[in-house]
Amino acid sequence: MVSFVFPPSPQASVPVRGEAARFPVRRVFCVGRNYAAHAREMGKDPDREPPFFFTKPADAVVEDGATIAYPSLTNDLHHEGELVVAIGKGGIDIAEGDALSHVWGYAIGNDLTRRDLQAQAKDLGRPWDFAKGFDQSAVCGAIAPVSEVGHLAAGEISVAVNGELRQRGDLSDMIWSIAEVISILSRAVRIEAGDLIYTGTPAGVGALVPGDVCVVNIAGLGSVSTTIGPRV
């Protein structure tokens, strides 16, 4: 039996719809600017930019209904509602035609972002880690198995804050399809069961303040709610 110098951190996980068993989270990947309108609102040209990825730590994952502290070091916390792909089978250099066979299920996510830190990092040519990978920055609802919902290629995705609509798009608006995203990512790293892939957000991202209730809805999956608590 392996011994450790102190108890290891608990396994990060998210619930599975209709099951007591949970989905263990291994890594969290996020696709940057995968909706054309959002890419344009961020000042980029989606027609010329290949997909790129950033990561969040597994223990940044928080569940539906959580109240999270307004994070430190920022005055511009943003919501980004997204479809999350839950990987159930590993592989490397996966062919696009085989990519969907690696999907275990889908969930609703919110890629919380310290936008001011992201802007500073961009200006200085630095990584986005502190802008994207902070504590409680990866909201993820219960995972719906593919056997229940099939593969999602279209359907409205929206975000409302305190009942006011902020973001609205359609999954069919993705520049890179889910199969393409999985295939491209697997050329860079070996994906494994337990990986989550946040697939990008539509236009309309905006600021959250303490007391806000942010709800992400995806047709066919339902909704996920997050409340922003007091500043850390």
C-alpha cells in the first residue's frame, strides 16, 4: 500500500444525472473563442484563428447551486456559459470520425473568468492561469450520459443574471465541432476518462458582482445556477 507524507486531496468529481455514482474529474480543458460572435467581441478574427486550449485545475470544479466567493485580485469577474463534454474513454491522435465514441456525456458549465487579469496577461504576453484557473472557477452541472441525451450538435445556450438575459446562442454556432475539438486536442495530449472539455461561450459575456445569481441554460440539458457570494 502506498503511503503519503500527508493525506492526499479528495478526488474531484461531479454528479451524474439520475445516479448515485459520481463522475471523477481528471483534468479540465477549455476551448478559447469557439463562437464567432464572442471571438469578435473579444477583438479577434474567428475566420483565421485555429482553436487553442487552456486548462483549469480539477479542484476548481463546483456544482450546480453552489454559492462561490467573489475571487480575490479582480474587479471584473465574468460569466461564460458553455457546453461541457465529459470524456469516458482515453486516446491520442484520435480521428475526427471516431471522436464522439470517446464522449461519456454532456453537462452545463460556466467558465468564470477574472477578465481584468486576463486583459493584463494578454497585454504582457503572459499565461492566463490566474485569470482562468482560480478557485471555484469551473462551474459544472450534473453530467447527462450520451445514452440519455445523445450527442448535442444544436440547441439554444443562454445565460441570465438575476433573470436578465445576457448571453444567447446556439450550439450549432460553434466554429469547431465537438468531434473536431476532441480530435485536435488529442493531437497535443493524451485525453483520458475523467477529462472535461469546456467548448466555448457565445457572445454577451459580462460582469458579475456579489449577490448575483447566474443561470446557464442549454436546451436538452436544463439549467445550472451559481450565486456570487461576498468578496474573499
